[in-house]
Amino acid sequence: MRLLLINPRFPESFWSFKWALDTVLPAGTRAVNPPLGLATLAALCPADWDVSIVDENVESIPLAPTADVIGICGMGVQFARQRELLAYYRKLGHHVVAGGSYASLCPERYDALADTVVAGEAEYVWPQFCRDFARGEPGTLYHETGTVSLDDSPVPRFDLLDLSKYRAVTLQFSRGCPFRCEFCDIIVMFGRKPRTKSTEQIGRELDALRRLGTRSVFFVDDNLIGDKPAAKRLLRFLGAYQREHRYPFYFGTEASLNLAQDDELLDLFRAANFGWVFMGIESPDEASLKETLKFQNIRQDLLTSVRTIYAHGIDVFAGFIVGFDHDTTESFARQHRFITDAGIQAAMIGLLQATPKTPLYERLAADGRLIPDTDSSDNVKLWTNVMPKGMTYSELLAGYRDLHQRLFDDRGIAARIRSKLRHLTNPVAGPYRFTEVLVIARRFVRHGLFAGGVSRILRFVRSVPWWRPRLIPQAVTDWIVGLSMRDYIDRHFEPVGDQAQRAAREYLRTLERVLARYREAGGLEISLGEVRNAAGTLSLRLKGWLDRGFFVRAGRHLESALRDTRTSVTLRVDALHERHQRHWRRLLRRLSRYGDRVEIVLSEALRHKVLVDSSVFTLRFDP
């Protein structure tokens, strides 16, 4: 049996760190993390199955695969793309299987989209599907409703992934979390009693990664210390493993804030070479924390907790939420003050979203406070499905945008670095080799410092503790993180003004003028459409007769439009002569830097003839 597993392309968010990946980090790094779920699923397949994995975030999907089964996973933010791919491959005649966290949470949404839906943890139900499919009797729904022992979870097929394309490789030790945060879907899917793998299993996975040359590892557990005794056993094992193998790995993970109240845990984290930990702080307002049942965050002063972790040489990334019922317009200033005083550079601030099946969703639905037909999968966009209680909806969005602009201007980035480095001592060395550090430093100076002018250079110089050389790499890392998040804010949060829209219309007129002969010959249509939070979409429909001059002129002006405005571009290709393929490829190379704003729609006749890298551009399928 031939099985193709696909991880759909993610929409860009703060988590993408696009600016850092594109301009600063070593060449070849395309995404932050690989699809661990698909690698685990591949390991659960029969030994005689031919399995391949395509991660659309780092490589293009095959448009004419040779596969008996195509499995497509997806989180909530990937649902739109997952749905497109399911429809495309199903139409080609493949047996398509939908899975992933969103199918586990809302399997009913996939009834008409897939031949088979796999919901819940896969260790038992996926092998059953494989047996059924091999017999020619695949079911429509395989839903795990029991308790899965992680002793039965295999070593993921890391060998099926090109790990060199990722910032860090992922492992999982536990599933489940003992806490009851109202907005969280983890306990809905995995329960409140954490289940763990054995240290022997983790050792086998680390051995596999060590053979593949991996250095940076992210434990993706939603709360690595949900079962503290088990976590301590793991950390002691990791410390011994690191010493035995001369510290091959740099670790990061997610944990609850009560980590700061356990000195033994902190010492074990440090000894195992954990350089950072992500925590859900959510809010400095105790009333909001109590409202969302996040009682673990009120047992100790939040600022003291963060600084205690810094004192062990471990950096803190943190998630924050605005829009709780107790939040008012004054909450944004409190969030700003706390994040600045805590020195948290990777501050992932989201709008409160009500995810289906969570206690928050049920409560707000009963109160009539859910906004219908609003996407709830991504909380770092300028919308939410929750009607706030302590302010108006427009005040919530305005305050959210302003909070980001204040935190991630040069002044805010520098202030947080100074706050952090007063308390962060002897940080864990990062995963990059010396030659890679030099490359990163050179690119940061060119694309980060010099691009910001004299003002940014001065703020950088004043933020770096030159008298403590060991902390200089941390300061540079924080600048890279801050500028990457700033880049996202500038492109997604800044309101589109009349000037930007006028510029888009001017580019439309220019294209109509310089490409007039192709329009008059019936080979081209040009228009300007509307799109959310952008100056518009310049659409070109390639219908017939074209030549080299068209691709040169169109490429030059479209590149200028993408560079100078927030305009998006759609290229709808109905016809393209074989001899113009090389001109088409040159056009795409010219636009690739802005590929996240370029959508390409291929007619059915051209899908197997015209090359488009769907990991760079948004590839659509004309029905």
C-alpha cells in the first residue's frame, strides 16, 4: 500500500517568525517545527506499507501523486487549506483520510469532506484503519474514545522528514494537563490526568535524532510538568543523557508557571540543558485569572515567578490573552507594564477566542455572546468570535493593535531586553555552531540594525550589556525575535489607509497601460478586488496569447506593487504555452519573496504542466 501524508500550509502568524526565517537564520531553514503527528502516524503503519510525508510549509504538494491513501492532518488554523486538499485529492480518485487536532475536536465538520475521519489519539485506531483498508473495507469514522497508553506510542519516523529545514525538531513526553483553564481544548481532547512515555522511549527517540544530526529539540507537551514526579524522572534521565553524549541537544518546552515554585525542578531543567520554556501567563489581572480558572498563576507573584526562572538561566516565552470578562480598556496598559517589567520578548498576545467544545464556548453560547460565522481558530488576527463584556468590540481591537505597536517598536524591544538581562544569569548556550552564529550576526546587522537607521542602532547599543559578554547572544536573539514580530504587526495590524488604496489603484492603471496589447488581443484580464486588511488584490487572468515581453513587464510591475504596498496578487492561469514555461518560472522567482501575498489558480488542464511551489505561493484549484 502506498500512503501519502500531508501537513497543509499554515497561514502566517506570530508563530511563523517569517522575517527571521527569511532574512536572518541560516539558509535552508523554512519553518519552525516539523509535523510530529504525521511522523508518529507513519510509524504506526504496517511494515510493508510505502509511506511518504509532505509538509507543505517546506515543500510543494504533489499534484498527481501515486498513492492508494492520502491522509491530511490539520489544526484549526489549517482547516481551510485541509478542506481544499481533501477535495482536490478526493476528486482525483484517491481515498482521503482527515485527521489531526481539529478533526479530533470537531469530527462532524468532516462528514462530507473525507472518505474516512480519524478522530482522537491514533495509536489504536490508525492500525485498525490500515487493516480495514488492506481488506478493502475501510470505515468512515475511527474515533478513539478510550484511554491510550503512551507505552504503545512508537518512535516517530523522523527519517521521512528533511529535518534540516526546521528551526527545532519536536518530541512529546506526555499528554493531558491537570488544570482547568476555561478557554483550553487540551483537557477536552487529552483529559486532566497526564499520561507519559517511559524514559527508555524518549532515549530511543533522542538516539534517532542524534543520528540525524539534530541539535535543537522542542518538547511539545502542553504542560511538561503536569505530572511533576514523572517530569522529574524525565529531567534526571535527560541530564544523564546529555552528560553521557556531551550535550548534543538544546531543549525547550511548555510548562505551567508553578515551575517557578519548585527549585528542584528548575535545577533539573537547567542541568538537562533547557534554554527556554513557554508559559501561559495570560493576564497580570488576578480577577481575570480566577475568571478563567487559571488558579495556578495566582499562587505566587507573577513577576517574581518569571525572575526566578531567569535566575536559573532559562528564558521565558509567554502567552497572554486580552478580552476576558474582567478586562477593560485599562487592561492593555497593565499588560504592557507587566510584559515590559518581566522582559518577555516572545510575548504571544492573543484575543480571547472561544474554541468549540471548550467550557468557555459552552458558557458564552448559553449567554448569547458568540459572534456567528466568525473564525475562532486563530487568536492573533484582528477579529474574535467573542463579544467582550468590559468594553466594546471596537475598543478591544483598537487596544489590542495599540498594545502590539507599543511593545514592538524599537523602544519597547530595547526596554524588555534591559529588564530581562537584569535577572537572567548564565543563560544556556544556543544550538547554533560558531560559523552559523557569524552568519546570523551578519544578517541581523544588515537586515535588522542598518534597516532601522541610526535610532535603532543607538537603542541596540544601549540595550546590550557589553560588560557581560555571555549575555550578548541573548540580547541579539531578543532583537531578532522582536523585529520578526514587529514585521508581522506592520504587515497585518496596520490599518489600510486611503493612500495605500490609491497606490493599489495606480498600479492597476499602470498594468492596464503597459499590458494593453495583451488585453486587447483577448489573452489577459486585469482587475482589482477587495481583501481583508490589505490594499486590495491585483488579479491577472492569463487566457491565451502572451510572449516574453508580457512576463517581463508584468513581473517588474507586480514586484513593485508587492514591495511598495500591501496589495495582494492573484494569477489565474487558464492557458500557458509550453514555450513560455521558462518565462513563467522567472516571473515566479521574481515574486517569491512576497509569496505569502501571491495566490495562483491553475485550471484543471494545467495542473500537471505548470510548476508552482505551494510552500512559497498559495496554490488554489479552479473548480
